[in-house]
Amino acid sequence: MNQIPVQDVTPKKSNGGKELYAEREHIYVKYYRGLFKNFRTISSAIMLLMFFGFSWVQWDGRQAVLFDLPNRQFHVFGMTFWPQDFMLLSWLLIILAFTLFFVTVFAGRLWCGYACPQFVWTWFFIWAERITEGDRNKRIKLDKAPWSGEKILRKTAKHLIWLTIAVASAVAFVGYFSPIRELLPNILSWELGPWETWWLGFFAVATYGNAGWLREQVCIYMCPYARFQSVMFDEDTLVISYDENRGENRGKRKKGADYKAQGLGDCIDCGNCVHVCPVGIDIRNGLQYECVACGACVDACDDIMDRMNYPRGLIRYTTEHALEGKTTHLMRPRLIGYFACLLAMCIAFAYTIYSRVPVELDIIRDRGQLFVETPNGLIENSYMLKIANKSQIDQVYRLSVSGLDGIKLIGDELIRVKTGELADHSVRLQIEPKYLDQANTNVNFSITAEADSSISTTEENRFIGPAPRR
């Protein structure tokens, strides 16, 4: 019998004898304070408040933000969107993409450092790690220590907090697709549907794994933004950089010493900029694609500069031109172009939303019979009207027909449609043959809400009659 060859899975080595695949080194993030941390804390708090809170907000008797997939309705505060409105979603995604381009050209990866959900939750998990296991040095010492009752207790407490955050995040996420005020009682009584169970489990595991275990690996290896961001950078982009001209040569010294006489720069080589970095890079080695522009190294370095009575800004937001002593041009053609496109799209999108009519009318003509000649000599066509009420209240619509002289509507002119409902309504149109100048003639169907005349729409269809006699 032929044997299946065993694949060699040992680490491959280059010609120099070094392993091509480096083993991951665990990053122990040090606690720090500073201006940019405050900015990030505020932005993270706003995002967390929105994520966990919007599903609980009520609007006109229903959940304010609810993506009702079974009924194909997407409620966003005072508006209800249908699958036919997905073009608006496409435009919204394009606007968000241009916003990302504009921000990146202007100031680098601000999205990653201050608003990306991966890093918002990662910092949340790092906080849980710090309050249970201690700051950086204590965590390093704890991981190196043999297992003991205290170590088990601290590790268990950390993972319980992680799991609590992950499960709460999963519930909040699913609560946007299944009404959260019904979801929680169903969870407590174990009356969940299969899809709710699946997504709760998947999102909880994904949150626990990404923010607790993978962390910077997601940003470095899984996120495509880290790879293509460089094409949007230029010499005038604001990025976090180390001022090499001012900082070198690095070295230890006593506070108040004449370090310049010793040939030293402002960098005391304390390593704090590395210890606070959530992706574990040394910003002094230059701009690296792993950098998420969170500003942690800026805060840590400014704190050391204050203690040493040195000027702040050894590590700062600056541009390549500024570091080289050249003039920085923040308002440059590419940035202005992105802004102009973004502004135009935002105005067009806002106008579309503002002028959007919360009713939709589709007309299906009876294809079984092109037309019918009634006993009294009239020509008749049959139609099925599909009316979608996209408003937040029940509506009564008045139906009218125009486009042909002598056209008569046979059927109810008043149509009641509940909020969020798609109603079918059958009507017939009749006309005397003398009013038909040609075999195929267009006719307009209009519906107008009785309570609000601004809610109105018109659709065109054909009225088919006999071919004209020659």
C-alpha cells in the first residue's frame, strides 16, 4: 500500500539561518495618562454608549434602531428603509470610504487609533487585565511565576470580565436585529431561536478572541487598511514621529545634568514609548505600518519630558517635511479634492434623505388579458397596485388616475395601509374607444396620503386597447 508522504512543518529558514516566521511576543501594555488618551477615552465612551444604548431607545412605540430582516424593514429613528432603498446604503458606504481617505491623507490612521471597534474593545479588555492582574511589571511577573492560588484567582477574574464584556457585546449586537426587550427575556428563559443562538455565540466568541487574545494581530495581519494606508500618505500627512535630530544620541543621564556636553540628545532611552504601545513597536525606528496612531507614545514621552524639564514634542504629530525643516502644506490639492467630493456627496445624500417620500407604489398590469371590451362598449384594463407604507404611522391614501381623457377608475379610491405594511390593491380602468388615439397609451397612477398631502407619489403604466382601424 502506498504511503502518504508526511509534510515537513518545521519552521523554514532563510540562507542566513534565521527563522522566516517569528513567534508572537506577548505585549504587556503599560498604564499611562495624557492628552491623547483622554481624547481616545472620550471617543471610545461615545462609541460604547451608542453601541450599547441605541437598541434600548424607543421611538414612536418601537425600537429606534432595528434591522427587521424577516419583514425586510430597517428602522433608523424616524425613518424606515426597505430593500429597495439599498442604493442609499451603497452611497453611505461610499461617503464613509471617502471620509476615511480624507482623514488618512490629513492625519494618518486616526480611525484606527480613536474609533476602530477592534481597538475600542482591545483597550476595554486591557483595562480588565490591568485591574485584575496589575500593571505591566506585575503582569510580567505573574506570567513568569508558577501556578498558585493567587495566580488562578487573578486569571479567572480576568477571563470572567472578558467573557462578561463579550457576552454583553453579543447581546447588544443581536439586539439590533431581534428586539432587545424581547431578546433578554428569551435568553433568560432559554427560548431563543436557532439564528439568535448562533449569532450570540459567534459574536461572543469573536469578541473574546479578537479583543482578548489576537489583539494587535488583527490590526497587523488581518486588517487590509494597514496594507494600503501608505498609498494615501505623503510628505505633508500628519503622522506620529520621533524627532531624531533632537533625540539622538540616546542615553541615560541624571536630571539636571549637562547631557549635551556628553553628546546626548533629549531621548533618555527609558523605553516608555515602547511599553505603552498596544502593537509593540518602537516609534523611534521610524513610521511603521503597524502603527495605529493612538498617541500613546506621545503621551508617555511628554510625561518623561515634563519630569526631566525638557520641552515636549520629542515624539509628536508632525509631518515628514516638518522633520526635515521644510514647509508643511496641509491644504494641498489632493486633500482639497477629497474634501470637495466628500462635501458634494454629503449634500446630495442629505437632500435625498430629506426629500425621500415614505411611500412606494409599484404597478403590475394583468398580463393574462391585454384588455377587455365590456358589454357597454368600453375598453377595460386590470392592474394590481402594491403600496408600501414607509412612514411611522398608519396611512389612508387617495388613489387617482390621469394621462388619458375620459379615463375612469373602477374600485376603491381610498386605500388603508398600516405602517411598515406592503398592501395589494386591485383596480380597473375603463375608457371609451374614441379617446384612444393609439393602441398603447401611458396612464399615471397617483396616491396621496389623506393626513399629509406632501406624502405622494406617481407611477406610470400602459393602457392597452384594440389596434386602431385603418
